[in-house]
Amino acid sequence: MAAWFTRSGNIAHHVKRNMGSFLRPAPTLSDSSWSRSPACLGNSPALLWAGRLESTRAQKLVDSDSENDAPLRDDDQAIDFPGGRVMLTSEMQFIPGYPQQRVHCYHLMNNDGQTNMCSSFEQVSKEVAVKMYSDMITLQIMDTIFYEAQRQGRISFYLTSVGEEAINIASAAALSPDDIVMAQYREPGVLLWRGFTLQEFANQCFGNKADCGKGRQMPIHYGSKKLNYFTVSSPLATQLPQAVGAAYSLKMDNKDACVVAYFGDGSTSEGDFHASLNFAAVMEAPVIFLCRNNGWAISTPTSEQFRSDGIVVKGPAYGIQSIRVDGNDALAVHNAVRAARQMAIHEQRPILVEALTYRVGHHSTSDDSTKYRPVDEVKHWEMGQNPVNRFRKWVERNGWWSEEDESQLRSSIRKQLLQAIQVAEKMEKPPLADLFSDVYDVPPSILFEQEQQLRETIKRHPQDYPSDVPV
Ligand SMILES: Cc1ncc(C[n+]2csc(CCOP(=O)(O)OP(=O)(O)O)c2C)c(N)n1
Ligand SMILES: [Mg+2]
């Protein structure tokens, strides 16, 4: 499909805009401009190939000219290759694989919550700032209590967002509810910001009858049609090509919205990441690729994942405007994502945001990170670069938060969450019939047969079937 659009639409437009001379009729060899401008080729593949041979011949002419010390004119030193005019050089230079200086990181606030007087940025109102901070605390409490619930064997799996609260909440606060979110799995804060209730989180983790996914996903694979948040799927990076397709549909419908695709550093090793960036650039799709570079993909450090200067440099390689931001600085994340959204929608183009942070928790409840990284490293980030403490200091400096607000919020959220967990745990599981519904409009006969077989097996071995799932 990409190829079809490319030929019929954007590239044709791009070629006309940037390559006027490329589309000129093919010159004859007697044409005097030929040796200086060998890319004046026809636009059929055969002519293109012949033209390339001729351009080599033309290059030899240029070389022999220079041997005779004839002065080169500017025109002689550039060729309109397909894709645009390229300057020529006789100096053999390989582009370095790694820059002398790493790409700078956009940052507004230090660890004491002080902002640089010289930096200009869009202020966050008291109302938004207090909601941002309250949601960060709620996310922390959710992580603590659900993690414990898993350790007690009450839910099967959990995964925390510790250390990445600012990326979650500050990016969500910069979006509009119409923007479509395609998350990886460490972004429940985006859903929290949009109004997913503690009861809904608990229902999903317990996989009960009230879960909007009908208990068919592992815990933390949240989704909400109402809140424009696509259901999380475990295979890494699969949400990225889908995000580009969804963004292209917003473009076709002239919608004032974009898609935000979240993913980790590890996901960038998937082919889907690269295909998506290229596809989005060519299709000029309004999508924000938001990479949480937290240093680890389970036990694999980024140094074993790629040799580039992180993720941000990969954007320009695909023709995508990109920014690196301090992911532990809520103000910087908020400002960068707000600007990215403006550009994505008003200029109809993809944007790549690399948010640098650190995964403070274990990868998930199935992991023990003390086996592969020093505890001191974790402590350094947890204590010294804590995004929640940093934002709290900034909110307090503004006089918008007090110790009393803090303890009231914490005890209220804790109570609400424990209550939600009790309700979710007691609620019935979805009925067995729900396993077979919702995929097909008219289910195929093979599904009926499977359902029958399952029901017969349960009748024969009732002791092996969970008693809390209605048959
Ligand atoms: C295609 C695929 N390969 C491997 C996995 C196993 N896996 C699950 S999470 C993960 C690490 C992902 O790391 P990253 O994208 O950096 O996200 P983070 O967990 O750090 O937030 C891996 C390898 C998977 N789910 N899907
Ligand atoms: Mg990671």
C-alpha cells in the first residue's frame, strides 16, 4: 500500500517540488548542458538507468576538466540525483557513526524544582499542575498496592511505572482527549489522567465481569474505547505501524487530533519501529512517536541494544523532526509534547520524542533486576533523580501544595484503592461464553465446536475448573 500511495501521491508531489530539472525531457548527448548537469533524465526506469551510466561518463569529463586545471563552476559541483540536488566533493569523507557531542536534552527544572530564569516555556496552570501531581501520587500508590496484591497471589501479574511517572502524566496532560493513544504497557498514567477509575484498573487486573476487556487479557493490558486508548498488546512495537495507520486516517478525515504511540528503548530493535517511522514520514501522518528510553529492556542495557546516540538521532534519518527531553522533568515533558502535538497536527507530520529516564522497578513481577544491575545504580535514580519529588518541589514553590494536602491525598487514594480491590476481587468472573464472542460478527462453526468440547471437558473434570467462573 505504501508503494501505491508513494507512486500516486506524495512522492510525485515531492518530485515536482524538489526536482524540477529531473522531470525535464531527456537531453541528447550533443546537448551542451549534459556534461554539467547529467541528472536531466527522463522519468522512466529505463531512462533513469541509462542516465546513470551517462552521469558516470559526465563525471569523467568533469574529472578530466579538472586535470586540465579548468576552473570548476558551481553548477559542475552538484548533481540533481533522484531525491534532490547533491553537492559533490573530491574529499573522501565518511560520516561519523557517532557524533562528537551527544544530542542535548531539553530540560527546564532542577532537582529542587527550580526553573532557569532564562528559559521561556508555557506555564502550567495551578489546576493542571495539582492534577498532574495528584495523578503521579495515585500512580505510585497503585503500583505499590497492585504489586503487593500480586505478591500475595491475588492477581497473576503486574508491572510498575516507578521512575516514569512524569513521562506518563506530563505527556498525557499535554494532549487532547481526542488524541488516540497507542501504549506499550508502562503508561497506565495516561489512562489515569483521562479518567479511567481505580475501580476500572482493579477490574482489569482481577479480570472480572466488569472488566471492559472481559478478562481476556493479562493484568495491566488496559484499554478503553471511551478514552481513546487502544488495548495494550504484549508483542513489542506492534502498536507502531497501527499508530501510523490510525494517524493517516485522522489526516484523511481532516481531524484536529493526532496519535501518540508510546514505546520503550527495547522496542526500537524491532523492525516495526523502523518501518513505522519511514511510513509515517512518507505519508506525512500526524503521529507522535514517544520513546521512553529507560536504559533497560528487561535485562538488556541500551549499550547492547544499539550503538547510535540513543533514539533521537534515528528520527532525522527517516526525515522526522525530533527532540530529546529529560523524562524526569515533568515541565519539560509537558512542553515538548505540547509543541510536538502542535507540529504534528498543524504541519501534518510525524514527530519523534525521546524521553530519557530510568526504570526504577524490576521489569515486572516475573523479574528480579538485582541479578543483572547494581542496586546502587537503582538507588541513584530513585533518590537523586526522582521525577515526582522534583515536581512536588516545583508545585510547593508556587504555593499550590502543602504537607497537609500530601497526607490527605495519600490516605484518600489508599482507601479508595483498597476498596476497589475488595470489590473487584469479590466480583464474578466473566462467563465462559465470553471467551468465544466479539471477534466474529457471525462466529464460524469451528468456534461452536470448540465451545462444545470445552463444556464437555468441564463436565467430565469439574474439579479442574475454577469454581468462580460461571459456565
Ligand atoms: C516481539 C517481542 N519480543 C520480545 C518480547 C519480550 N519482552 C517483553 S518486554 C521486553 C523489553 C522491552 O523493553 P523496552 O521496550 O525498553 O520497554 P521497558 O520494559 O523498558 O519499558 C521484552 C524483550 C515481547 N513482548 N515481544
Ligand atoms: Mg526500556
